[in-house]
Amino acid sequence: MTTSLPASAQPASPRGLPSPLGLHRVLDPPGVLPQAAWRLDPSPAIAPDEIRVRVGRLNLDAASYRQLRETYAGDPGKIRAAVLDIIATRGKMQNPVTGSGGMLTGTVEEVGPRSPLGLKPGQRIATLVSLTLTPLVITDALARWDGLSEQVPCEGHAILFARSIAAVLPEDLPVPLSLAVMDVCGAPALTSRVVTEGAVVVVIGAAGKSGSLSAAAARKAGAAKVIGVVPTQAEAELLRDPTATQDPLVDEIVIADAREPVGLAAKVEQAGGPADVTVVCVDAAGCEGGAILSTAQGGTVIFFSMATSFSAAALGAEGLAADVTMLVGNGYVPGHAEFALDLLRTTPAVRSLFERRVQE
Amino acid sequence: MTTSLPASAQPASPRGLPSPLGLHRVLDPPGVLPQAAWRLDPSPAIAPDEIRVRVGRLNLDAASYRQLRETYAGDPGKIRAAVLDIIATRGKMQNPVTGSGGMLTGTVEEVGPRSPLGLKPGQRIATLVSLTLTPLVITDALARWDGLSEQVPCEGHAILFARSIAAVLPEDLPVPLSLAVMDVCGAPALTSRVVTEGAVVVVIGAAGKSGSLSAAAARKAGAAKVIGVVPTQAEAELLRDPTATQDPLVDEIVIADAREPVGLAAKVEQAGGPADVTVVCVDAAGCEGGAILSTAQGGTVIFFSMATSFSAAALGAEGLAADVTMLVGNGYVPGHAEFALDLLRTTPAVRSLFERRVQE
């Protein structure tokens, strides 16, 4: 279950009362959001709307772990000491060089009487807000971590605010699979909101995790045709359901370089485009023009790739006289984790693709 | 009048036939969009769906002119020679260092029988697509340009494709005023699409050109309350209608630093927020969090600032568990120039603000 705050929650709160955004946990500098803070107060005592979680594992952001590994030349002891020092100094795991955090899994330990998150003690959860804004204390000196990967088994506690996002880890799925789904669960949820009955949908990067879930979401929302764009023959093979006993994830597969607008749009048109909705799920720079050009006038482009350039999208649409609605893919949509997990459970082609991806 | 192509126009066209996007004018490298091309064919003979314009003035992009001025230490002769060389070499005015162009004004000279733009010979127009994709020839060696500003009086011709955007310069307004409006006309058009009857609208940067037009558009679309955010007391004075005889442009003025989310959201709330729609019109980096936090759950943020960071918006919303729709401000909405010019004509506070801004 994904939990979230009702629509009325606002940031400001009178001095002294807990803030749904955790402003009362900010020590330095005062007045900024927890993510922007240098130091948080990770004290275990919770406010009436907070939750304390017993932490079992940190998943460090890939860029953060890479920076640490390179800085300390792969020395596990030094990497471990650096992570411990960051957490002790800042009250949260936010790499001061990369600015990034990661997420954690753990068990709900204590729930304040006014927490709106709907969690109960004993539930195994994953946090879907970043470690960069999560108060955190480590108590086992990371003794069980070998320092060789971004997966950090540990003991300690973390604090969730009223306006946090956490999802209960399902009993019926392996944890790595659930985490892989939760990592990209905003994409299918927003796709589902935007796609209407009978739409032609293009998913750029359809063989990836967010792409395959978005394709399944488009299908479920009633798309008349789903066109999956992949860069190579190998990705096309991955996208085809290997068992061929189930409905295929997409109706048409286009192999194209999404960074070449003219070639991409021509191939999409041959496959049944242009799209009413185009979903960009590839983490490559320079896909804005191709996505815009593959979309019909009056259509919508949803950008989920963090490699998206805001100005390339805005100026690209203007330069093409393209009357398209362009959405910044918001990683948070209420109910997104549960929705994505259900897609995985009910779409064999998605599950098969994820299981192959997670094994890699 | 703004002219644009019907929704059915698609990019691909059989080899040999003109492309609505001008692909047939691309010389090097073949197959890319005109904007991405190194060199275009600016021949004066037009295809059946093209238009040739007699050019009267180029308005170079500010960043492009600055780069030229700095490179040539302000020497007008060298700057002039450099611009001539770029246009002669590339067949378009696209600064190879900055990648940017600008726009032009001129007179329609010849209209192909299948041009969908609705223009007639003799009409004075401004192009609303970039010079970076407009075939251009200069015939007077820029003899009338002093090289001292980005305003370049000149003689020559330019080509408009089927899928170009051009607006007729109105007879009833001074040209600099019309150009200033057209420069930002996408913002009020999209604001008008998004704002619904009774909405609370926050405009960040409300005393600017795109901001004031967006505020007027929100009012016209039926907003119940328009809150204008400005950074300083001086900007607040600019926003207040100096004559005080007309309806004010905004209902509430908030003076705040939009880069400080917590402070901004608190002040917006005091002024009647949070917003159903927040429009970001300030060209400053770091306004994403404040805009998101000033917007109610279920609301919409429209980012018009080119300083917007895609990842800051996407990750910011997730970190705040904010269920907001985030739109990339598309500079093109059909009818946008005419709509914005009408707002200026019918909203004395906007006209007054523009006249003071344009004089600066």
C-alpha cells in the first residue's frame, strides 16, 4: 500500500508544532526544506504525526556510491568510514559531492497517533522519498557492509514525516523485484492518467523498466495501439514476450535512434503513428525533438527521463510549431507503487522483462 | 493574425516533394531538421507551400550578440563581417558558438499556392520561429547596421516553410511593443488553456512581460484570485497600476524570494493560496521547489522560465510528495500572438507595464 497525505496538507506550521514536511527537524540552516538542509535532527523521539522506522538496508544512489568508490580508490574500509561520517555529521545520508541520497527498507517501529500515512508497527516498508531528506541514525557502524556495492545492510533508525511517501513491501514478490518496480512507479501512474480510450501511444525505451510498465499502463488505460521504440535489435528481442503465450506488451516495435527526430518520426508513422501520447523513458540526452515530432498536433509528451533538457523541449516544440502538451514526469502520484506492482502481477510480459532485468 | 499549420501536418514527405518542416532545404548534414543542420539552401525560388519574405530587420538573440561583441572586442566592422560570414556560410543566422539565432521582421513577397499560413504579399510580419531554422540571404552587406546592438536593419530574403509560425504586425501598435508581446506570447496562451473558472492563480514574476500577460490571461479565464509574486518593492510598485483608475492586474502582491520555498509558500498562503495554478515567469534558477510548494495538491505548475531545471522540478515534486501536474511551457500555441496582443489592447495595466518595460 502506498500512503500519502491528504490534499489539504500545507507546508507552513506555527513555530513549535511539527511540520508535515519536517521543517522542525532542520537544524542548519534554519528555515530551509529538509532536502536543502546541511544538517537534520535524527532524534528517535517522534512527533505526533511522525513515524520511526527500524532500518534494515540502505540503497545508495548509484552516482553517490560511484563518487565514494572513486574517491577512496575502492577501499571498503574508507568507503564505510566516509558513509558513517556523512550520516553522523548531517543526520541524513546525502553525499555532499553529488547531492544525492538513495532509499531505504526497514520495519515500522513506532507510529505517531496523528500520522496520516496509514502504516502499522511491524510492517516492512520501502521509503519512496529520498534519503536526502530523511533523518537517519546508524547504530551498527555498518559492520555488515562489505563496501563493495551500493546495497548497505545496516541497523539504525529513520524518521518519516506526515508528508512522506512509503510503500509496504508485498509478501508475494521478492524484495529486489518490488524495489525495482517502486523505483520507477511514477511513470506508469502518470501514463495511466494521461492516456484515454482509443489513443495511439508511443513509448520510447519500451524495453526498460519504466518503459515496459508505461506500455502496460497505456494498454490498461484503453490505448488502441502501443508502439514501443527501442534502440537495438537486442532490446527488441527483450521486448518480445519470449514465451509468446501471452498478449504482447506492445503492438508494434520500432528500432530507431530516438536522438534522430526525422528518422524516428518517419518510422513511428510507418508503425501507425503519430502518437496521441508519447512517453519518454530512455535515459539518453537529446530525445526531445524526436518525441515531439512523433506526437500528433494536440497530443501529449510525458518526459520521464532525467536526461531531459527543459530548454530543448520548450524550444524544440516552438521550432517545430508543435502544439503539444509537455509534462514533467512527476515521480509522485498517489497510489503509484501499488498500481505499478499490480501491473507487474497482472502482466506476464512485464514480469518476465523485470525478472530478466533484475538478474542482470 | 497568427498563422499555423492544421493538425494533420506530419514531418515526413516523399523524396523530392517539399517538407512542411523544410527538410528539403537541408544541405548538410542530410536528413536532420533545419535547426540541427550546419547549412541550409536559402535559394529565393519557393516550393508550392513556402513563402518568401523581404527582410527588413534581424533581432539577434541576446546571448549570440554578446558572444560576438566579446569575441571581436566591440569592433563594429569585425562583428558585421562575422554575421555576414555566418549567414553566407550556413544559409541561416545561427551563431555557431551559442547555437542561438533570433527573429526577423519583414514584408511578405511571394506566397506559394499551397502555403497554409494564410499570409498575403505586402503584409508586414514577424517570424515567431527561430532564425536558427530560417533560410536567409543578406544582399546589402549589412551596410546600415552600426554593429552596436542586436537590432540589425538589413536587406535580403528569408523562406518560411508550411510549418512555420509568423504573425502579422498590427497597424495599431508600435512595432517594438508588438515584438515585445510576441516574444512572450506563449505564456498567456497556455495559461489561458490551463486556468479554469474560480481558480486561485499564483504568477511568479508577475511584473515582467510574460508574467503580466499571464496574470491578465488568468483573469480573463475566470480566475477567482490572482496573486502576483515579485522579488522587490520596486517591482511591486511597477505591478501596481500607476493610474489606479483601472482594475488592478492582480488581487494580491507578494514580495518574496521565489528561490526560498518555505518562505514563499508561507507568504502565498497568507495571500490566499495555495494555488490551483502556478505560473513561473522569472528567469532565475532554483524556483522549482517554491512553485511546487505554493501549489495545492492536484494543482498545476506551468514553467515558462528557461532557467527551469527539469530534474529539480521532477525530483522536487517527488521529495515534497506533491501531486501536481507540471507543464513545460511550450512557446507555441495556435493563435498565441493574436491572443497576447488582444490582452495588451484590452488590459490597460498590461499596456502601461509593457510601455514602461519597453522604454527601459
